[in-house]
Amino acid sequence: MVPSSSLISYLNRFSNFSTVELWNSAIREAVNHGHYHKALLLFRQMKQNGLLPDNFTFPFVAKAWIQPDSVTVMGLTQATTLHSKNVELLKAVHSLGIRIGLDADITIANTWISAYAKCCDLDLAKVVFEGIDLGVRTVVSWNSMIAAYSNFEKFLDALTCYKRMLLGGYTPDSSTIVGLLSSCAQPEALLQGALVHCHGIQVGCDSDISVVNTLISMYSKCGDIFSARHLFDIMPCRTCVTWNVMISGYAEKGNLVEALELFDTMEAAGMKPDLVTMLSLILGCGQTGSLELGRWTNDYAFSNGLRHNTVVSNALIDMYAKCGNMNEARELFYVMPEKTVVSWTTMISGCALNGEVKEALDLFNTMLESGFKPNHITFLAVLQACSHAGLLEKGMECFDTMTNVYDINPCLDHYSCIVDLLGRKGKIKQALELVQNMPFKPDAGIWNSLLSACKIHRNIEIAEYVSHRLFELDPLVAVPYVEMANIYASDEKWDGVKAIRKMMKCNNVKKSPGKSTVQVNGKPHSFAVEDRGHPEGLCTYEMLESLMLQLKEGFSAQSELYFGT
């Protein structure tokens, strides 16, 4: 990449630096102000001037290198997976450190563990960690490795690492507990998270505000919103982060009434909502389809100085698209003073979601013509649009462009779109071959997509193979059993239906009833067939019976009018 004139001017200010210390100061200044690209250019020019970096240089260079792009396609800002080239360049910088004899410095080693983990290379992070002599390792080394496992949501590995740390005689600190709790922020790890909470109390970290904030976030993401709220209520001192994690917990759960009440309480307490607060509410509105509340959030954000904030605009476009209001999404998109790759991706994704396939593809072409480089999420949005419309040739062309032109390695979701496209076109064998030859293990989503295609095109042979793969992945999930039974039934193979039902009975598989969700005053209410458990269930069914009676009376009146009966 050729530096712009402003960057060249910036670099020229430091071109006469004669010591490593002065270059380190300039690089640190650039990183601390968020000018990561400038910091990397300074590092490159420093080497061109014949100066070798020292142990103070690498931590700031690594920090600049691992800054991911920001994506707001599915609601809140998410970090995109760093491209494999970034990992290779990071390895090159690491190699330079080894060549100049800094590999034994424990601070540098800890830096590489964190850097490789954030570049999505857990194996290299482990290699660096295990390469540190036991007598040299510090608590920071263990914390860095635990945090690396947390980045990959590997809570069992994080806990195992922590046990090794304790056996080694190291004393945990608040950062250790935060890393462990972060790794447990998933529903299946609630028990382990609660145990870490208890251990945090034993080691005296329960009063640390960063630990409590992480606990609230962990319990919320594990689905235990009551424990999260209890911790929030008993906190003697709250920061903006505290309010945000609790509001986000309610928003992610779809309980916008509680989220908004807490938002009002936050303002009343004199705490000003920030960017994260607004993004949490916007995400919740998009997830629940709460268009009116989304509009209110839009107005509030704009009236509080966020009108020209690109991240907020991207999130609002995503919210309007998920609420089915593409007109307001388009209006926001086209008036944005500055669009990013995320803006284009969000709009393309919104069009794909709402079946506006031609517009999605046109936007993609316009984006390329405008000089923007698509990322892996952009291609996923385009492939989803092709999948919705059954555009196999266009989808395959997009898939090839992603890999051959932009050198982006497809992930599981990209393959899932291609499998779905092939399945829709009846190319079941070709879809199966693609699944079997993928560079990673297929998940239940891809197998279910292929099973649905087998059902549509009545391919029993491949359906049997696919269903058994699904039974192996999780024998207690009812969906593949039901699908396979329907496939047998459609071909009048009643022995097959009987065998599937017997398997369900032997495995104690139960089919959960379908549910419908309605919003009343911004609060979601779910109902199943003959569900009488809702607090307003009695009034609801009285109203339904009244409506049914009116329908019957109306039908009788119409019959008498037309047939004279």
C-alpha cells in the first residue's frame, strides 16, 4: 500500500531520528492515538534507517498489527477474523525478534501469545507459551494463555490451564478470573462459570469492578439473567461499562422493556449513555423486530450527536433491514457522508435478508467499482442473496472470486451457502462431495441443509447417509429424525418411518412444540399449542373463544344467506 501524502508528511517528521528510543516514542504515540497503520509505517521506516527494534518496540508493533476491522452486520460491532496474511506478517516480525536475540524476553513472549490468539492462531500461541521455561513464566504468561483460550471460547482448556497454573504455585489475580469468566460466557458453561465465581470470591477478587462486570456479562450470555441482575443491584459503585453489560444482557435476551427501563434509570443516575449503550439497544430492536422502538433509538442517537457516527449508522441500517423496513435502511445508507466496507456489507446483507436479490448484487458491483475491497462477510451476504434466489452460476462465480481474486479462505458459512445452492438445483451428489472434501469438519447446519434438499428432491439414499451423520453429531436433536421420517413417508416406506420412531423412543428424543412470538408494548410473549402457562393465558383463551364464536356465527349467517339453510 502506498502511503498518502498526509502519511508521508507524518513520517518525514521522524525521518532523522537516530536512536531506537526516539522511534519507540513515535510508534507508541501513534498506537496510543489509534493510528495503527502509521505505527506500522514508522516501524518499517525505522528498519530502513538501519536501526533494530528492542524489547520496547515489539509490544506496540504487535498491538498495531492485531487491530481487526469493525463489522456491524449482525447488530453490534464485531471483530472480523484477521486475514491469514496478517498472521504471516506477524510471524515475520516474531522471527525478526528471535534473530536479534529477544526471544528469551518474557514480556515479548507474553506479547506473542496474545497477538497470535487475536490473529486466530491458537496453535502458535500455545507453541510460544509452552516454549517459555517454567522458571521464567509469570502470572501474565498464564493469564495470556487463559485469555487466548477465552478468545476461542474453549472454557475447558482455559480451566485446565488454570489448574496447571495453580499446581505451579502461581497466585491468580483479577485478570486471571476475568479471563476464566470470559471463556465461560456461553450457555453450556454456566456451571463452570458459577464455580469460577465462587473461586473468585475465595481468592478475594469479587470486589474488583472489572470482575463483577465480567460476571454480569457471563451470567447474561449463559441465560441466567436473574443472577446477572442480582449482582448488578448489589453493586455499591457502577461504571458506564456496568450499565452497558446489564442493558446488553436484557437486549440480547429480547427483553427490551427491562433494557429501556434500565436505560432511563441510567440517565436518572447521572450516567450518560455512550456508543456501546446505543448499539446494545439497536441490536435488541433488530433481534426482536421492534421497529417503533428502533425508530426512537435512532432519534435519540442522532439527537445526542451520533448522526454522523458510521458505526451507529451501520447498526441502524442492519436494524431496519431486520425489521423489514428497507426504505428507511436505504435512506440512511445513501445519506451517509462516509461509507465503509461495513456499510456496504450491511446494506447488501439487508437486501439479501429481505429477498431484494437484484439490488444486493447491484450494490456489490457498485461497491467494487467504488474501489472498496470486500471481506469474507461481504461475500457471505452475496452468497446468501444467490442462495435465496437459486442463482447457482452467480454463486459459484462469487465463490471463485473470493478465493482466486481476493485470496479469502472460505469458512463454514460460505460452504453452507454453496451446499444450499447445489441442493436447491437438485445437484445432491455434487453437494455431498463438496461437504466431504471441505477443509474442516461439517457442522449440523450443513448436514441439515443437505437433508432438506434430499427431502425436496426425494433422494432417499443420500438422505439416509446424511441423517446418520446428524445422529452421530447429536442423537438427542429431534429435527433429523422428523425430516427422515417425512422423507420415508413421502415415498410410502412405512418400515422406515417405523424404524425412525423406534430410534427416537430408544434415544428418548422428544420433539419440542413450535412456538409463536408476539410483541405487546415492546415485550415479547411466546405461545405454544394449547399453552396455558402464560400469566394472561386465561384472558387470551377467553378472547380466542369469543373470536371463534363470532366466526362461527358469521359463517352460519353467510350459509343461510347463500344456501337458504
